[in-house]
Amino acid sequence: MSADLLLVGSIPYDTPEEVFARFGKPLGAHLAAMPDGEVGPRTHWISRIHYQVFALHPDLEIRQRPGLENGAARVNPRNAGDAWLFKVRDGVKKIRFGDPGWRLGYARDAISSYFVFKTLREKGELRKGMRFQVSIASPNSAAPPRLFPTIADCEIVREAYLDAVAAEVAMICAKIPHEDLAIQWDCSTEVQDVYGAAPPFTKDGAIERNVAQMRALSPHIPEGVALGYHLCFGTLGGWPRFSPDDLSETVNLANALIEASGRRVDWMHIPALDRLDDAFYAPLAILKSKGARIYLGMVHHMDTFEQRLAIARKFLPDFGLAAYCGLGRTPPSGLGNILDEHRKAVAIAG
């Protein structure tokens, strides 16, 4: 995949049609795959899993829910301190989410949006050959340790989600033609964890703790389906939620994920901060892509974009571009400017 741009996933319009028309059509020449914008409840990423899936499981107790807003119930947290918190009921050692293939909602939404995508592509509104991208929260990010009182509770829920998401991916691959499909794993907690910033986990063993899930999931995605990863510094409560000193552990994680996937990895998205020093970008020189297209999340703060681009190219001469994350927590009124920034970035990058 040699495309110039990657859209990470969420684009907060109301419908997939709007996303495809306002981003997919104007940027189509630069995109290998197009997401549906993760519209509706998916806009807030893992929050939907928390209130639509975790909160309804009889073996999970709700310890905290987002605070009211003007007296009305709120389902999406304002920040990490306002998040959903859960506890596995005493004595429960294993849980399962029923209705395999459908319970998490990824397959249902993907199949619905793919019909719109295919129809618009057939009409020439989207570029011929473009794939439909489905972005899915990884088990370790869907169930971060901050949600639970103990590591044991966290691991019980992660195991259940892993089984459920494997069934969702199998359903998606059964219902959407492989040559039309791209699946992206979204990994945010993983990045914090490898820097030792996801307590109560420690940095020791973090790489293996976070690649094991992909060793269990990615090899089962058929070879005809494109596979990508989005690594993230997080946006809950504002971006960046986490700011590392450099990209060293992010690159180490990327290398390990590519190695653990057990099949071809088509792309790897690595976020970047608004940094103008060589030290932050230098670890890109040890990136082992093994043929994966690398996208750097540099499309932001455009006043320094050209400088950051030149610095990053010292260590990684060839890469595509993306925003630092999905745009789900961006006010819709700002999307026009973000579209223009993507166009400008491609023009500057040449």
C-alpha cells in the first residue's frame, strides 16, 4: 500500500454518506482505504463498548459512570476521571459475551456501511480499487487497566473481549469481499503501557503483554484482506493524553506487532507530537517495516509541519501522512479546516 494518506477512522459527520462525500471523494486519489467515519456511538471509540457491552454483562458491576450533564445521563466520559469503571463480580473467574459475531456491533456497522461504500464506488463517487476500512479497538485498549480495581479483573475482561472481537472479524470477513476489505487494529493503551504509563502494569514485560493479543488475532485475518495498525497517544480529555520523550518504545512496539502478526502487515500508523528536535524522531531509523507502509501522524499544527516533515525524513525517508488520531472528538465545525490541512500536507510532501 503506497498511498500518500491514511484516515485513521473517526470523522464526526452524522452518516457514512457524508463521510464518503466530504473526505473520501476529495482525498480519494491519495487513499488506499476509506473508513466510514465511525459515526454515531462509535465516534467516542471505546466508550461505546463500555456502555453498550460491558455495562450490560451480568457478571460485571458498574463502579462509576460518567457524571450527569444538565440533569441528563451522559454515556461518553469528559476525561479519564469521568470514565466508566467496572468490577468483575466476586467469585467469577471467566466471562463471555454472547451472540458471537454480532455482540460488539463492529460487524453490524461494517456490513451496513460497506453497502453504502460499494454503491457510491459503483457510481464513481469513490475511487475504483479503494478498499473499505474497518477500524477496531484492540482488546488491551478496549479494556484498559484504569477501568478495573485489579489486574485480574482487567485480564478476565480482556480475554472475553478477545474472543468476541475474533468472532466479529470472522463475520466481517465472511460478509465483505476480501479484496474490498481492510481491517485496522486501534492501539492506544498499548503505547502508554510500553512506556510504563499504564498503571498498575509496569514496563516490565509490556511488549509481550501487548503483542500476545495480536498473535492470537491477526494470523486469522485472510491474506486477501489488508491489515493495518494505528498506534495512538490518546485524545480522551484532550490531545495528546500521553506525551513520551521520544518515539523509541512506540517503534519497538511497532516492530513487535509486525513480527507477531503472523501474516503480511500492510500499514502501520505512528503518531507524532509537535516536536522540532531530532531526538524525538531518531528512533524511526530502527523501524523494521517488512514492507508495511508507514504513516506518520503529522497532519496537525500546520505552521510547523514542513519543519517536522524534514526532521522525520532524516530518519525515515519514505512514509505516508495521517492525522495523529481519529477525529471523533473534534468539533464537526472544524472538519473543513482538517480536510484542507490534509490537502496541504500532501502538496508540501510532494
